[in-house]
Amino acid sequence: MQILLTNDDGIYAPGIAALKQNIQDLGHVTVVAPDVEQSGVGHSITFSHPLRIREAHLDNEFIGYSVNGSPADCVKLAIYEAMKNKPDVVISGINMGTNVGIHILYSGTVAAAVEAAIMGYPSIAISFEISGRYDDIHSAAKVARDIIKRIITHKLPKGSLLNVNIPSIPPDQIKGIKVTRQFAHDFKENFEKRIDPGGKAYYWLLGTDKRLHREEETDIHAVNEGYISITPLLYDLTDYTMQKKILDWDWKGIVS
């Protein structure tokens, strides 16, 4: 089993280190991740500067390959250049903070998994809720390892993607696993206006309290209720209902 492991928090982040440690018995793990944190970059790719792959070391130990680019860049370079053998599965995480609802669109963690799916490889994005209640990433990694093992025994189809979110509670308090859909509404996030030393205004995104959202059968509701959420995702953003509707509109005469 060839496993490509990446993230958006950076190659030195505790989440990717904990996950690597826990999944090494599942196959050969190759780590290719951003050289610095790339949270919130979404599915960006790099055109503005050359990309470089470098060996990364921590405490004189080789831990993987760093890339001066986005999570999507990492997946592309890993599969096309860095890995001798193509991956059987691509895993992105563990991200520090949930990727649920519309935040899926902003997430570099999910974007890396989406990139793998676009390229035809099965992928898993894994995130761990950070709420101040419980933040033991090593326990979360053990839970993630069991989820990954169960998923790969079922042999994910090519191009499939599962988005996994783990609640911030001790493993023995997790109520179970729920297969969910994405919460598809606005989180109503807020900006705080501040004044810099020069007297000019600037704004800081504060986010939102996700615990306020209670729509059942969604990813956010499952995590709020103490369940692990697993959501199958597609990268096709086509609105097929609207596509059928606008086919009947009168488009004649707009261009000759």
C-alpha cells in the first residue's frame, strides 16, 4: 500500500506528524507538504514563482519533502515527480480545526484531497475540531488511523473523496460515526474593525461559533453532537437543475 500524506498546516505541523506515526503500519508513507502554513488557500496552484521540492528534517531525522507552494501543488508534484510509485490512497491532514460546511471551499486540507481525486486517486481529508474542550492530537491520530484502516479495506473507487471530521472530545466519549452531507448555508462570520498606529482602519476575520448550527444529518451537526462525521464529496460544481432550466431560455439572436 502506497500512501501519500500531505496537509495545509505545513510539514512541521503536529497533526501530520501524529498521523504519520500512527499509519506507518498500513503501508509505505511518503510525506509531501507545504514548507509553511497554507491554511485557507483553498484550491490555489502556483504560477507566480518556481516550485521547489526539498528534503525536510526535524531533530536530524528525515520526515518528508517540503514544497514552497499550496497543498494542491504538493499533490501534483508528489505524484508526478517525487514518488517512485503512484499512491494507492492520498491522505490530507490531520488539520487543526474542522473543515465542515462552506469552509470546505476554503480549506487547503480538503483541496489537496480534491486535487488527488481529480487526478483519479482515492483520497481522504481528515480534520480535528479545535474548540478548547480537548486538543490531544495524538489521540485524534489514533482515531484517524482506525478510520483510515477501515476505509482502505473497502478499496475506495478511483477519484473518490471522503471528508472526515473528528470532534474535540476524548476518544472514549465519541458517540460513533455518522455519514453526513455538507452543511450548505452561510456561517454568518464577522469582522472586527481595528485601528492601526497610523489611524487607519483594518479588519480581522473572527469566524463564527459553529455550535450554533443544528441542521440534522449535516457534517457540522454530527461533530456538534459528539460524532465523527464522514462526508463523501464531489468536485463537480455543476448545478444540474439550473442547467436543465436554462436550456429552455431563448438564447437566439445574442450572437450572429
